[in-house]
Amino acid sequence: MKKLKILAATFLATLLIAGCSQQELINPDNETTPELKSATVSGKYIVVLKDDADLVNYNFQSRNFRIKETAVGLLKKYEIASGVEEIYETALQGFTVKMAPGQAKKLGADSSVKFVEADQVISLSPVVVSGRSGSAPQPIQQTPWGVTRVGGPGDGTGKTAWVIDTGIDPTHPDLNVDKVRSATFLGGKSTPWDENGHGTHVAGTIAAIDNEIGVVGVAAGATVVSVRVLNRQGSGTNSGVIAGVNYVAASGQRGDVANMSLGGGVSQALDDAVLNASGKVDFALAAGNESDNANNHSPARINGAHIYTVSAMWESGAWASFSNYGNPPVDYCAPGVYIYSTYKGGGYETLHGTSMATPHVTGLLLLGKIHTDGYVTGDPDGNADPIAHR
Ligand SMILES: [Ca+2]
Ligand SMILES: [Ca+2]
């Protein structure tokens, strides 16, 4: 089983990480990268309200209350029986609700509503897994090639990265996880902790501790906060991801960086949320792994003064063929093939993807202004991306 496929089910597409042997991983460029199908989430809609400029003058609770009041009023007006689900009061002004398509159309025409969008499935940029998870005893520390290539490691002590992903292993001995601010947006009995491995891997590239064990991150020892929006299979919904972005906008501060190594189809609501939240913290976004123009994918396609979209390359400096492309929105290329980092269960893994490139840029942003060092070779858009460097 060499290919990774995304199966779009009625309600949720599930990303399957196929069990690949080491031999099959010799050349990730030969991997057939899956086409990302953006399935809608049955019956659920994101309602974005027209901006109430006055709202910024209120505290979190008052903003939340006012949006909820507006939402409940709208549902009553259009006789929509189901209750309000997520409330967005910071990165967006809006809410989510389950309703019939006809009701969504009527609601979208209301004078207080900017637009209504069907909720969609979103997945982590697909990755190929090699090596093994779990690690006892802990291996002697090594510096991954990507960290060296971008000019790291630097001292990230006291800096904060918000990892919007599958969660983070809270007890990994090579990570400094803020368990208090970590949060889950998956609902039910979910916790902020990683059941997949992807988010813990991203966290390690950003900020693994400079000690005796494991690896060292670009901004070594920085605090990582889990903002869990993707499940064990690596999938979630735009409504949940926006809830995570909204949380970062409400909780973060300038100097912090948010990492989004995930993507899906185009979503105006998600784009708007990230753009607004970037007024508070910097965002590093994966270009995506569909060998496609990044302008076809949210949040990768967003441009802004505090938004950085990242493509991926090999250690040789050659373009990773799975990487999405296009300038704009791509700002930098970074290491994304054979990236060794922390993994769930206190372990370490080698993964490929723009998911792995993005946290190098997040680490650099934590350390300060990004510089560049040369250009990737073989960039398919003919406009070679500069390689991010400290
Ligand atoms: Ca370490
Ligand atoms: Ca380019």
C-alpha cells in the first residue's frame, strides 16, 4: 500500500496514514500525493455576521454574549429549531448552526449577515510515516538537518507557539508544553492531547528543548500550546479550526506565533478568521501537499503582513514535488523531507510534508525577523521561493 488516499464519507473524510515500509520511503517525490477532496459537513453552516465595529470595545464575555444574542434572535426570526453551536467573537463575528439548505439561504439574505458558508472537512497535510513511535530509553540528542539549514537552533525560552493541530503529547520529555492554556475544539470528551502524532512532531521542530535527549527545535525550549482541532485520524472541520483560531486571537499576544500545518478547500470564513487573528499573533501556514497552486487552498492562500505561507524542500535544496506552489501566497521554502522530530508517546519520528516545513518558519518567527539564504531549485511556478533562514 503505497498511496495515501482520502476517503470522503458522508459526514467526515478520514485521512488514512497507510502503513509504509522503509523501502517505500526512499523517494518521497515518487509518492502519489492524494487529491484533497473538500467534503461538506452535513447540515452544518458557518454564519458570518456583518462587522459590528463597536464590538472591539467590549471584553471577551460581553462580545460573546452579544454575538450569542444576535445568533439566537436570527434563529428565532427564521424559525430554525436547532441551537447555536460555536460562537466566534474575536477572530470572526459569527456562529455555527445546523439547518436545512433553504434556511441557510434565507439566513444568508438577512441584512445583519455577511455570508453563510457550508462547513467543510479539513485535514492535516498528508504525511508519510517512517521509523517508529515510542522511545524508551530516550535517544541521545541530535540536531535535525532542517534546524541546522534554517540557522538554528536559537534560544526560544519565554516565547510561545500556538500549535493548531492534532494536539501535543503533554508529557513528552523533550517539550515544554503549557498544559493550562492548551485547549480542545473537538467537543465531546476530547482532551487537548495528541492521539495522532502530527501535532507533537510539529511542536518539536518549533521548540524541542536543548538538553541531552531527542532533538532540538529551531526556537529551543519555547513554550508550545496545544490548540487541538484535528482528531486521531488527522481530520476535523472548518468550524472547529475557526474556533481554534478564534481562541488564539483571544488568548495570544504579539510576539507569539501560531502554526497551522493543515489545509482543505477554499473557505472565506477560515481566511477571514486567520487574517483577523494575525492582527494579534503571527501565523505560519503550510502551503499544502497536493502539488497544486496554493491559491486553491485555505488557509494557505491568505496573504497578510503577519502571515507566512511555507513550501517544502529536500536537504539538497531541491523542491519537494508534493509541495503546493505559487507566489503569492508562498513566502518561504523550508525543510520538509525526512524531518526527524518528537512524536506522541514520548517518541520520535521522521515525516515528510509542508506540515514539517512550516514549523521551521514558526521557530524562526519566535526568534525574530526572518532572513533568507538562497533559493529552492526546481520550483514549478518558475519563481523560486527563498529559503527561510535566521
Ligand atoms: Ca532535546
Ligand atoms: Ca514559487
